[in-house]
Amino acid sequence: MEENNLKQTTNRRGFLGTLATGAAAMGIASIASPLKLHAETNIISGKGVDPDPEEIFKNLKGKHRVVFDATRPHDIMPFVWPLVFLMTNEGTGTPIKDNNVVVVLRHDAIPYAFEDKLWVKYKFGDLFKAEDPLTKAPSVRNPFWKPKPGDFKVPGFGNVPIGINELQANGVIFVVCNAAMTVYTAAVAQGMGQDAAVIKKEWTDGLLPGVTIVPSGVWALGRAQEHGCAYIFAG
């Protein structure tokens, strides 16, 4: 048992080491090219194509609107705060359907936009310092996609439905930063000696349903505020 644990730890460190090497070797010039290329193509929305991500923000018509800025895993905060916003607005007279909530997954929070298989293959829990809320170990799954009843309990509230799918069912919109995806997939590819375009496509294909790729997280935060959303840091 100890030998297996040591082997797994060694393999994990080796993998992360290759990523660090790739990231360190990358300069601004190597990042700028793929960003420019993607800016000339369509933005991906879920499994389909949305040629105009501006439409997400143009369609925000709710009485109360807010955008949450998720830059890191931050435990359960990027997911519990949207629910609290909706619940307390409902408690003060505004039905959930009359509110708009946008969650921007950027920087080190981008893994929450992806399916479990990518968490396993690319060890997102280690790479992004994302713990499994139940085990407190580096997560090997997206803990906020279709969680089991009872996975998340908050004192005074009990079980809270803060899965991405549960929040989407209440109208919460999730977007993910293309700039961060481009940088991380390029670093992963360089560290592993693979093709960045292949890895980027794999990550794009592994998007959760309903999650939209936007040009950058800061772009989305700006657009959301231009369309009446108050800014809240999701930490």
C-alpha cells in the first residue's frame, strides 16, 4: 500500500513538474498568437456555436442583476453566493425568475467549467489547487456538477443545492475565460510535449452543458456591468 501511494505521489509530482516547466518556458509572445487566432473565430457555447457572446449580456433584463467574479476555487463560495443572492431576493419580494446572476469562471477557477474526465486526465485538483469539498483531497471530479443530495450542507440552512446544474435550473449563467483556457492548455501541451490545439479542442469538447466560452473573464465582467450587473468577488 505504501509503495503504491509513493508511486502515485511521484507520478503526480512528475506531471505537475512538466506543467511548471512548460509554463515557465512560455513568454507573452507565445500566448498572444493563439489568443489572436481565437479572437478571429466563433465563441463556443456549450456544445454548439454562438457567434455573438454579447447576446448573453444584452438579454439580462432582471430587476436585480449581479455578476460574481470567480478567480480561484475558494471552497464553495463561487457557488453558494449565487444561491444566497437568489434566496434572499426571493425572501424580500423578488421571485427568482426576476433576477439575473452571471458567474465568471476565470484564472484558476476555470476547471469548474469542465466534465469529470478532464479532472481525471489532467489532474485539475492538483493543477488548480482545487480540493474535493467532501474529502479535502485534490479533487478528481468536478464536485459542483450534479452533486449528490447532502453533498453540501451549511449550518442554519441544511442541504444547499449549489451544483452548477442546480443553479442553471434557476437561471444562473456560467461563462469561462478563453484567455485562461488558451494559456493553460498551451502550458500543459508544452510541459507534456503535445499539441496545444489538440488539448484546447479536448477541453472545449469537455465543457459542461450550458457553459459559454467568452473572450476573457475580464471582458465578461466588463460587459456584465455595462448591462446593469453589480460586481461581487466570489471569494
